[in-house]
Amino acid sequence: MNPLPKKPRKSHSLTKKVQGQPSWRLASKDVEAFVTEQGGHLGPVIYDRRGSKLSPFEVAPWATEPLDRSLPPVLQVMRGDFFCMPFGGNEAPYRKEQHLPHGETANADWKFESMVKTGIRNTLHLSLHTKVRTGRVDKYISTVDGHHAIYSRHVISGMSGPMNMGHHAILKGWQRPDFNQFLPVRPGLCEAYRAA
């Protein structure tokens, strides 16, 4: 007799301050990651490889220092990897849209939706209602036991028109003697498609 499948377990929305920023923690047996509330920046990320802890993403050296609040939030939070929509910014409005550097997705406060553990997969789901171009972005960050990887997906809904998007990864310097421990780097799949 097969037991009923376990229901996914939802967690609470509590954040803790990590290197100056309120952040959600996501972990598997092999990876521990933090995602900031402001800007949804992924970092720090710690990989446990054969007992050796590796942290390839950079966190801005000013992360815990008091900063000029007139700086764009992306510079106040800057760390790891973050989703840019648009990638860059615009000095002159485009169709009456004036974006902060790297857009609201890299600057605004994200809302906690859920933290779900299903089998060996842990997934953090955050959302953002954009205002410059009205719509919604759902962020899904996952870790999987036995995988030395972070899985990231962004679903954009309720908006249309041209927009250049991308991820902005900030890796620790290539000059580090231990950097080759992170190699080989294998690219992931980035697919854009129109939802039905």
C-alpha cells in the first residue's frame, strides 16, 4: 500500500538581517542562500563542497555601513545576483516610463508569498507589483538536496511592450587563488516565452 504523498510544507515570512539587509534564508544540504527583501538580491550564497565552504558571490564592501539614502537602493543593497527589468536605466523617459537603474525588480521591496519544501526541493516564492510599468513579477528561488546549484525563475505578468531584462551577477574576483574551485562554470538555460 502506497502512503499518500506529503503535502508541501509552507514556512513563515520572517527575515533576518544578513550583512546589513533584511533577508530570507533558503537552504538545502549543500547550499545556504539569502535573498534580500529590498531588491530581491541573492547573496550571500554558501556552497558546501566536500566539507569546504565556498562563497562565490560578492557582497558590496559597504553593506553594513551607513549610506547616503539618496543613493539608488540597488547600490545600497548590492550583492550576489539580482534580476534587472530593465537591465540598465533610462535618463530620458521612454513612453512616460522613468526607471531606476536596473528597474524596480532590483530596487523595490519584494513581498513574501511562500517557502515550500517538496521532497528534496526548497523554493522561496516572492512577488513584486511594479508601478512604473504596471504588472507583477514572481520570483522563485530553489535549492535541491544533492545539487550544488541555485535555481532561479522570474514570471512576468500583466504588462506588455519592449523591455530588456537580465540577471546581474557579481562574482568574487578572478584573481582569488581559490577561484578555480568554482570551475567548471556551466551555463544554465534562459528561456523567454509568452504565458498562455
